[in-house]
Amino acid sequence: MARSSTLAAAKLHDGLMLTRVAGILAFGLAVLLEALVVTPFCSSSRALLAPLLLAAVVQIGAGLNEWRHERILESVVLIAFGLFTCAQISQLGQSSATTANSLAQGAFLLFWGIFAALVAAQRSDCGRSFHLLLAVVATSLLLKALVLVLAWTALWPLLLLAGVISFALAILTGLRYLPVLHS
């Protein structure tokens, strides 16, 4: 009887870790897809709606799960950036690229970039890779804000590089949490 309860507890713990890993991977993927929007490789931003929506749902779900298990910083980051991704989805649907719209979107991204930088500077037990991921996310958001506000389209390679690095860091951070590696 004790052995079966131990196995059930281990399976529950593994499931919780996989939820955290899925949320972090969705976070990195959303940043990469957001970086792709302003590159010449993305001819139709509407093609990114479904993957971004899926990433947002996974982030919010994982964030709520982290909240239930009292991992406050990770839950706040995942829920907040899941909602941020939802806001970005609504911007993809708009086809008007006016200067006022670009300025408003750039200010919005600047705000979120500063938020990510401040959260990355907080002390927590999330691990160095999670904070590094947040720092790269802040960099990508600030670069995208510069591209939109100042129309510096020449920065798209740096933005794409920041998106790729954020996805790679999300994979490395997720690998850190996988239960298979710790047994």
C-alpha cells in the first residue's frame, strides 16, 4: 500500500514538472514567434495566430498550476506573459500600420520589456537560467519596440537572434526541470 502511494505521488510530481516545462517552452516559443512578425520571413502574420494562441493558453494554464503550488515568480511570469501574448494576437489581426498605432504598440512593448527586465533582476529560487531567459525576453521586447517606434527595420536580425536565443534558453530551462534528469 505504501509503495502504490509513493508511485502515485511520484507520477503527480512528474506531471507537475511537465506542466512547468510546457509553460516555459510555450513562453520561449511565443517570444520567437513575436520576433518573426517583424522579419521579412513572415509574409502573413495571420499564420501565427493559432500557434500564438496555443502558446498563450499553455502559459496561462502552467502559470495557474504554478500558483497552486506556491511558485509565485514563475506563476506571475507565465500568466502575465500569457496574457501579453493574447494582447499581441489582437494586434496581429489589425492590418493598419499607421504611425500612431506603431507608437502605441512600441510603447506597449517598451512597458513589457521594462517589466521583464525588472522581474529578471528579482531574487528567487527559480534558477539562473530562468532569469537569463527573462533578460533575453526583455531584450527582444525592447528591440521590437525600437523597430516599431523608430522604424529601424535593420534591427530585425538582432530581434530574430534574441527570439531564437529565448527559445533555446526556454529549452535549457525546461530540461533543468525534467524529472528524468534528476533521477
